[in-house]
Amino acid sequence: MSVCSAGLWRNNPGLVQLLGLCPLLAVTSTLINGLALGLATLLTLLVSNTLVSVSRGWLRPEVRIAVYVLIIACAVSAIELAMNAWFHGLYTALGIFVPLIVTNCTILARAETFASRQPVGWAMVDALAMGTGFTGVLIVLGGLRELLGQGTWLAGAALMFGPHADAWTFSAGDAYPGFLLAALPPGAFFALGLLLAAKNWIDRPVAAQAAPALTADS
Amino acid sequence: MADYALILLGTVLVNNLVLTQFLGLCPFMGVSRKLETAVGMGLATTFVLTLASLASFLMHTFVLVPLELEYLRTVAFIVIIAALVQFTEMFVRKISPMLHNVLGIFLPLITTNCAVLGVALLNVQRAHGFTESVLHGFGAALGFTLVLVAFAAIRERLLLADVPGPFKGNPIALLTAGLMSLAFMGFSGLVQG
């Protein structure tokens, strides 16, 4: 339970640990791009955490980091090839950020700090929680920037869910002028900064309530 | 010659690695709290990034393409980068213990700096030649160092600023980065492409 809540909120890789910032900011110009990269990262995390946890018994500690990196790189290459074959439109839209999942620090950090010390089951739960937390941030950020920047929602869903998904796209209409700043790189920094501040603000009452209780006990 | 100067100028200012391409953000946020560490990280990254774009170009042109193994590109590049970082560390430790003290702790971090792998992949994607690849790597690293050092200097000042509660720490740093990015947008149009 605490493993789940850590990945989803308390220790969210995107918002708290600030790991994997590059894809977080780069691909979130639309919601679908964010969702696609989030799922690819989730899958990589699942594969790498599982393999790392399985191999933790007989892997020599001196070479472990190199082996982790190789495991991750192989998983990413496989996912890259699969995406190129089945979701070619998405693959071209995400560009180099699919292979760059290899250097997403979240994955290596989870392998080193969690999966290498826990049984396979827990490692998989952790991968799912962390991956979902990361995907969630990508979706929120992508949705926000898409809505503000282009006045659309779920544009390009057909790339992921097939042609019938085109009907899902919401558009604010041609009257919406578009807010260019949100779609440009600076908008990504601003949006994430505001999102972090919002999370701090939501967490603040909890901290304020917990503190007096502690002093009362002592 | 003018072409090469344009590539260099373009990668340093116009298509800045950090602020417009979103590569290398982890060290950008992570080691920018102090000016000295930022300078150290910038130097180490410049060295590795230039070498890595050279090595990955050679690997891609003379090994992967003739053997038709292009799909192994990601794995091959990350292995090259990891090996390069390791050799650089050993080399620097042997040659100059003083430099090793400055750069030592940053070198292992560079392996997971997506800027290094990113530039190597971009070189392949844009079909850069030998000189272009090396210049692109060097320019990208210069741009990275420039922005990292400037950002660290701003953050040292930011510590003294009176910031509203929820914005303390990382949120205000990200907003600052956004403003820097906005400023760098002003360079677009300086170089075509």
C-alpha cells in the first residue's frame, strides 16, 4: 500500500524526485504524446524492475550498474521496434525521446534503490506505481498545455487508438486564438513549475496538521 | 568555414540543448545549486559530449551500418558512452589528480545525462558528417555549460529572495528556467535552421 502511494503521490518521480524531466517537458505538447511516452516508460520500468529483481541473487555488485543499463537499453530497443511497427505515427511524433527512455534516471534509480533489494512481486508493484505516477504527470501536463496552447483536447488520438478515436477530439473552435506560449518550450517550464507549486500547496495542510499533533504528544 | 561557424552558433544559442530541446535537464536542475559545481559539471560534460559524438559517429558509420545492425543503435551508443565515461575518469585520475578532484564526482553522472545520448542520436537522425557531428556535440555542450552556469548564478541569488511558500525551492527554479527559455527564444531567427 505504501509502495503504491509513494509512486503515485508522496514520492512521485515526476513531481517530487524531479527525475526524467527531459521527456516530461519535451513531449507534453499534446495529451496523446504524453500518454504514449508515459506508457512506454511504464513498460520499460516493469521489464527492468522484474529482470533486475530476478537477477539480484547472483549478480556481482561491482558490475551491477553496467548490467542494469544494458537491461534497460535492451528493453527500450525492443519497445522502440514494436512502436515503430504498430504505432508508426506516434513513433515519429515522439522522435528521439523513445530511445532516450534509456537515460530516464527514474528507471535506473528504481532498479538500484528498490528492485535490487526486493522480491519480484514487490519490484513489479513498485514499477507499476512509479510508472503510473509518471504517466499521470505526463497526462496532466500534456492536457493542460494542449488545452491552453491549441484549444484542443485528445488531438491525434487516432494515432494510438485507431481511426474511430478521431471523434473523441474536443476542440474549442476556431474562435480560440491559441496561446502560443503554452505550446512553446518556456510554457513547459512554467506549467511544471505551477504544477509543483500546486502539489506543495495541497500537501501543506497535511504538514500543518501533523506538526501540532507531534508536539502535543511529546 | 562559415557553415561550421553557423552550426556552432546555432547549437549554442538558437537550438540550445537545455532550453529549447529539453535535453540534459536532470543535471540542469540537480547540480545548479552552487556556481562551482555547475562549472565543474559543465567542463566534464563538454569533454565527454564532444568525445561521445565523435565515437558514436565512428561506431555508426563503420560498424553498425556495414553490418546492418542499425536497430542496435541505442544499446551500442549507451555502451560507448558508459565506456567513454569510465576511460575519461581513469585517464583524468592518472594525468591530473587535481582535475580529478574537481570533475570526479560528476563523471559517473554523465552516463545517464540524456544530452549525451540525445546528441549522438540527433547526429544520426540528421545524417551529420564527421566534422558536423563533432561540432554539433561541442556546440551543444558549450550551450549546456553556458546555461547551466548562468542558471546556477541566478539560483544563488534566488536563495535570498522572498518567495511565497508553495513556490519555494524547485517550483521557482522551474519558473526561472522558463524565463531564461523565453529570453533564448529571442535568438531564434539569428541562424536559419
